[in-house]
Amino acid sequence: MNYLIDGHNLIGSMPNISLSDHNDEFKLVFLLRKIAVSKKNRQIVVVFDRGVYGHQQQLNGYGVTCHFALSPEDADTQIIRRIKQLSHPKQWALVTADRRIIDVAHQYGVRHMPNQLFVSQLLRKENPTAEIHEEKPEVPLSALQIEQWRVELNLPVEVSDEQLLIQESLRDLTAKKRKK
């Protein structure tokens, strides 16, 4: 799945990035790169508002392409134009909360992914140890498996309690027979 992202709209939904940060675009792109490189050939296109001439454009790379809408155009207009130009719209998901863009995406067969769902994916990539992994129940080894491991690891034979009782019973029987 490729992503077309309304950059500042997404930043507004992020708990760890603020639109007031002077490097908010960089912070978002850094996180997007983790999503992009997690799957081969994944493309992420992010469009930001308020691009100005001379704005840092060196955010491209690692599967992420950034565009800054230059005045008088805004990011919404640029995203809509890009949606209309997609050659395989079913391979793309739009990430925004903007209803007007979502409506156009649906008209052209582009899926919509709500900001909060995408943010949860980003945060999982950012902090993978925070994921909850269910422990598998411990399955006891069979006697055959234990014996195979014992032989494989060249461990001494361990005598079980049952075997000890059987051996003691046999000793008692042989001792009784000898007395007679």
C-alpha cells in the first residue's frame, strides 16, 4: 500500500509533533521513512502547505517524497490534482481528515485511512517495543522429545521416581528369593 498524505493535517493529529515546531515537517518525514522502508517498493508522498521559495526541500529519500504547495496553491489543491493523476489508484491510501479531499479520493477509487489509524501505525514503528505480544502457552515436552534432547546433548540418563520405585521393588523381590 502506497500513501498520499496531507502533511500538516496529519501533524495536527500527532501526539508527539506540534504544528508550532519549526521542524515539524522533518519530524514527520523521519517517522514516515520508517513506514516506507518497512516494505519494499512502498511509496509515500506527503504534501505540505505554506511552501515558500527557499524552503528546505531536502526531505526526500528512503521512499518518501515531499512536496510543498507554493502560493497561491494550497496542499489540498495539489493533493486533489495528484489523486486525479494516479495511474493505479487502488494501490494508494489517502491520509487526511479533510472531507473535501476524501470525497475526491472515493470518486477515483483511492482508499481513505483516517489520521488516527495511520498515527497508531507510525507510533508502533517508532517504538516497536511498546507493542503487546501475547505469550504462547508453554507446551510440555513428551518423554520421547526429552530423550531425543538428552541424546542430542549427550546428557546422562536421569532416573525418574517411578523407575527408582520399580528398581527398589525388583531388588526387594530378588532379595526375598535369595533368602528362601
